[in-house]
Amino acid sequence: QVELVESGGGLVQAGGSLRLSCAASGRTLSLHAMGWFRQTPGKEREFVAGISVSDGNIYYANSVKGRFTISRDNAKITIYLQMNSLKPEDTAVYSCIARDAQLRAYWGQGTQVTVSS
């Protein structure tokens, strides 16, 4: 079992920045990849960014490329999402996800990000 705890959400004005953190605990040696999804009411969960635990390959949704940066701290088993130039359409609940080598998915509880115009 893997537990994920997110932090760093909040309210920010358009153009501002926020940094999300996701700390993993438990059977973390089995982790293959970690990342972030987001969801707004009435919409499907949307992929935001992902990072390979083993080789550091990074992936972004087109909607956040150039504005968001995902990074990792392997020693702390933590990933971060630096969000710059935030837009009102970035408002969502952001959830951390981790997948193990068998591609089982583990989710955090989610953190609200609200961007005011």
C-alpha cells in the first residue's frame, strides 16, 4: 500500500503562482511513476503532469506546458508541481497519483486550487 499526502493548494489571483507537494509513504520502493491530475465539477479528471520515478522522464498536458513544472525529490519520495502564470481555468481539485510496477494506482485526497480573475 502507498499513501499520498498533498499540500500547497489555495487561492491566488490570475497570473500568480502556487506550488503543490505530494509526499509518498508506505511501499514506495514499488513506485514506477507519479503525477498530477485535476478535476472540476461536471468534468472528467484531466491529466496535468507526470514524472517517471526511475529515469525522470516528464510529461505535461498541452494546456500547462510552459507554465507548470513537475519535479521530484527521490530522497523525500516527494513530487512537486510548480504552477506559474495561473489562469482562472486552472481552478480545480488537484490530485496526486502514483503507480507501481504493476500499474496499480494510488490517489491522494486532493487539494483545491482556485484562481480568481
